[in-house]
Amino acid sequence: MSDSKPLALVTGASSGIGLELARQFARHGFDLVINAEDDRLATAAGELGGLGARVETVRADLRDPAGADRVYHSVSDRMVDVAALNAGVGLGGAFVDTDLEDDQSVIDLNVTSTVRLAKPLVRDMVAIGEGRLLFTSSIASTLPGAFQPVYNATKSFIQSFAQALREELKDTGVSVTSFMPGPTGTDFFRRAGMADDTPIGRMEKDDPAQVAAQAYDAVMRGRSKVVTGSAKTRAQGIAGKVLPDRLKAVAHRRMAEPDEPDRQD
């Protein structure tokens, strides 16, 4: 890595919003440490290198504590200017039907690994008096997630966690930003088992490049939180502030409940 260029750490960076975030950092003169668990990470690194960044990859499953620790140790002797803790996964379906192991996997990646990485990164940043943390939350953090209950709850955790850290760190030189995308054109709904048999899986999605550009702007400006994506998603963010939870849960059910097996499109 170059001592003259700032360094960004991006987790979940092999595709989707994470890859788009890494592209933003590369285009703005950052070197990169990128993480994912899949073999697309090498392809992403090659592309990002073509944008002028020096790129180091750490292939690790963050659901495994050893994987999260390996990501941190890859940057523990360097100054991380921005840490984008983006890795996450969803899970659709009624809570009564999903497997406990799958529910726990969502919690392990979305919540536990985020806290496990944030702890040493925050301490390092506070010790030198500067740094930026970017957390990928979701518009789902504002919605009781009927038929996606564990995922939405994990994003509510991330949103609260990020805002609490921001208050704690306000006098340290370290800024904390969370961004809340809505449904976005990534692998998310396929991996969550929601791509074909739910209204939200079939609906038009936001552009991940737009989401990442807005998130990059927010973290570099030191903003507290931002709803990213289309005007429709931003309007949903506004509605989420005023509607009662009961109505939001009903609305989420209409989007996320799987179709009846005999549904004919």
C-alpha cells in the first residue's frame, strides 16, 4: 500500500453495494483492503486495480470469528481512513418456517461480525484521533419485518449501534455514518430466497451504483445517516418516521410474504 494514499476497508466487496462502494473509493484516490467469502473477490480486485487503487484481498467468512479477526489483523498495523462495514445477508420466510441455523447465520454476519470488527477499528481510530466508519443499514431498519423478521431486526440493531457510536465519538475526531438503502439490484433477494415468489423480489430495484455514490458522499461529508437510492426509497424513509409500527408491519407483509404455491403469473 502507498503511504501517500488514504486506505479504505470494505467488507462484502465482491459484488453489489459493497463492490460499488469499493469502486467509489478507488475512483477517489483510495487504496483498498477488500473482503468477501466467495471467489468473485479476485475478479473485483482486478477491476479495482484498473481504477488506480492498490488492492489487497482478504477472503474470509465473517460469520466465523476467526474470519473477522483475520480481516482486522490485515489492517491492524496501518491507518484505516474509512472502514465500510457492509457485509450482510438476508433471509425471507415466516419465522415459524425458517431454520434456526439460518436465522443465526444472519445474526452472526449482520450483527456479530460488525461488532467484532468495529471494536478494534474504533479503538485504533480513537487512539490516533481520526477516521471514518460507514455502516450499511437499510430502510428495513425502520420496518417491523413480517416474513423477514430476523433480517430487519439486525438492521435495526446496526442503525441504533451506528447512531450510538456517533454520539460517543463526537469529540474524538472519528465520524460515524449509516446509510439506509431500499430494495437494490443486487444478489440480495436471490440469496434470501425471495427473488421470484415475493412482490418485493419482483419489483423494480434501485441502482447499486447510485446507492454507493450517495453513501460515499455521506461518509466523506461526515453525515450522521442518509436514506440512499431513488426518490421512491427516500419517500419510504420519510413515511417510516410517521407511520405506526402496526401499519408498517402490514405493509411489509404485503411486500415480503411468499406467493401461494399455485400462483400463476
